[in-house]
Amino acid sequence: MIADKFDANSSDNDVHEQFKCMAEVALTSAYVLERKDGSLLYYNCVVKREGKKIIVIPNEKIITRINLNLQNSYIVQILWRNAPGRN
């Protein structure tokens, strides 16, 4: 095993674990953050605000998780791209 040649804490699957982490954290998730000034910062999605309602549209069909970090209460609607009838 390659891990046996290292004196440090390592394993054969380090690279695999990095890609697995990227898939779970970055590629299949979207993030919405409300800043202290009320502005929205978002990643891997498009966000529209209509009063006290936030509409989240993921950028790709592979996105299966939306992480929200909001300062105020909102009605949140998610328009999943993989839902029947959506492109």
C-alpha cells in the first residue's frame, strides 16, 4: 500500500476523499446567506426576493441540498430543476 511508505497520517484514498467532499459540499449543494445589512449572498443558485418570500432556483439538476443561513423569517420556495415539468 502507498500509505505504508509515508511516515505521516495518510491513506490510499486521500484524493478520493477530497473529491467526495467536493461532491457533497460544493457540487451538489447550494448556499444562501443573508448578511447583516439584509443583502443576500448565494452560491450555486439564483435567489429572488419578493417581500418576505425568497425563491431559490438551483443552477443545475445535480443540486439536491439547499443550505440557508438567514437573519430574518421568510417564506422560502425552492424551484428544483429536477422536478417534473422543469428543465
